[in-house]
Amino acid sequence: MRDQPSSSSSTPASTLDSTLDSPLVSTLSSNIGRIPSLDLEARRQACARLDSLTKPPGSLGRLEKLAADLAAMTGEPLPRVDPAAIIVFAADHGVAAEGVSAFPASVTAQMVANFARGGAAINVFARQINARLEVVDVGVATPSDQVPGVVLDRVRAGSGNIACEDAMSPDEVKAALEVGIRAVERARAAGSRCVILGEMGIANTTASSALLAAFTGLSAEEVVGRGTGIDDARLAHKRKVIARALARGTGDTALDTLACLGGLEIAAMAGACLAAAAGRTPVLVDGFIATVAALAATRLAPGVRDYLVFGHRSDEAGHGEALAALGGEPLLSLGLRLGEGSGAALAYPLLASACAMLSEMATFADAGVEGGPSA
């Protein structure tokens, strides 16, 4: 059952994987059009200004590239990323029944309540960067209707156990994509200029590992990590569970793969990536699970890749492989493996600093300093 109705607007089918047929396309909101190409003129203007600022050319390193990238994404020679929106999607996974996590499935609902009370790490970091934070129940086994402040946009009560059945039907994948699209629309309507995607779902590293293996052809041994901190015996068991899931088949399309092996919150994050890219809104990608969701989004619509900024490198085993599949170079490497969008939130000040540097530093001409590009 869906707790929130779909929009009735449309978008050209050519912007998405051809498997996303009319039932999805006819319900996309009106601001989801063709994913635009990067604005090369905005990048050129940003680069010209960077070279005119009172510093040796390139002396601010990757911060300069980040500023130029944000200009190309937003189409603004002087881009802004404030205010940011953090969207945490929550859902349960049937594969938790296989004992792949150090925590019981009931923790998903408990953590959703913690988010709503403001007590989780992502709440702390959201307050620190003055970000809008929204928690979306897309498929927690115990509905969050009694938890004030949680957005209910549920597709079903948890995914299927991927070790022995599909996680979702194709229609449920489409519905979960729409959840992510609507969440980004709300963020943009509230004035947000950058989106940080987070997640909560016990056993979602298992689903993400299976998806990564399916998308890249890597083995379970190469992509599976300890997730919530499991011991060696449970890690070996987790690998066997994922191998069983992959042996059932991975489908012929990205949507099929999400249906076979994914999770509701993972599909919602993929939908959020689609919506953000369509609206020229940078997506600051978090750790392993968020990166796999972003990878899924690029398999549905390759143009999404242009709008991704990678916040950090997680300690989860498969994250390096997921980053490599996207050609992603993370901004930070702090040994994090929490999820929730926490690492991306910590990286956000770098984006804000890149924008401030570009717009607020004096040029050689403004400051009357010799040695500028015309000297």
C-alpha cells in the first residue's frame, strides 16, 4: 500500500532506461525533464574567474575543480549549494532473516524514531551545516505513522528475502523511484540547492553488495564487507547468502536488477538522483549504500553521473569498487562506515567553501595586485 499518492505529471521516456515505461513516466512530476548536459559555458566562466583570483593558478587544487564542476552542474558561473537538503530513506530488508547483520531488523524502526527525535549522528551534522533534514519511511516493516515528523511514502512493508525471492516487483521498484523523486521535489521547493542522500535499513549492505556484484560482474568475496560490524563467521555466511541471491539471476536491465536484489530505500535514493540531475541540483553522495544507489541511477539514466559529487571513501569493503565503477574520487577518507548520509554531510562544507572562494575572493585587478593573467 502507498501512503502518499503519486503525481500525475509526465516526462519524456527517453530520459530514462527504456524499462521505465508509461506507468512510471506518466507519474513523474513536471520538473523531471530530460537530464541536461553540463553547462560548459558556465564552467568556462568559472575557470576564467578562478585564474583571475589573487592566488597562483591552480594553487587551491581540487577545490578549484570542484568549483568549476559545480558551475557546470548548476549552469551558474558563480554557483551556490546552500542551503543543503539531507534526505534519509528508511526501509527493511527480508534478507535480514538470514542473520547477515549484527543487529535485529527491529533496529530500523527504532533508528527512524531516533532520527525523528534528533538524536542520531546525521541530526548532529545536519544542525552543524544548517541543512534541511527529512526522514522518509519508504518501507519500514513497522510503519512510522506514530512517529511525528517522519514522511510516510511507503511502497510495501520491507523487501523480499533476496536469498530466495525477488526484493520487489518491477512496479514496486518504479514506485520506490517515485518516492525519491517526490522527496527531491520537496527539497527543491523549499529552496535547497544541494542534496545529500542517506539511508537506514538493517541488512542493506547485503542488498547493496549483491547489486554491486550484479552491476559490475565482481564476486561476492570482492564486494562484501562487515556492514554493522559482523565477525568472521557471519561475514563468511553473508558472502554465501549473497552468492545464493546472485545465483537466482540478476535480470536483463537495471530495473530488473533492482527488483531482483535491491531495497526500497536504495531504489528511492536512485530516484532522488534522477530528480536532482534533472533539476541541475548537485548530489553529494555518501558511502557504500548511497554510492550503489547512485550507480543504479546511472544505469537507468547515464546523464546522472555528471551531477554526482562523492563525499567520502567508506571503510566498507565494496565502496572502493563502487567508486571505481563510477569513476568517483571522494573528497574525504575518514574511516567512516555509518551511513545515514553522515560522511556526505561532513564533506558538504568543502562544496560551500569552493563556492565562496569563487564568488568572494578578490581578483588581481580588484585588489590592485601585480601578477594577474594580464600581466
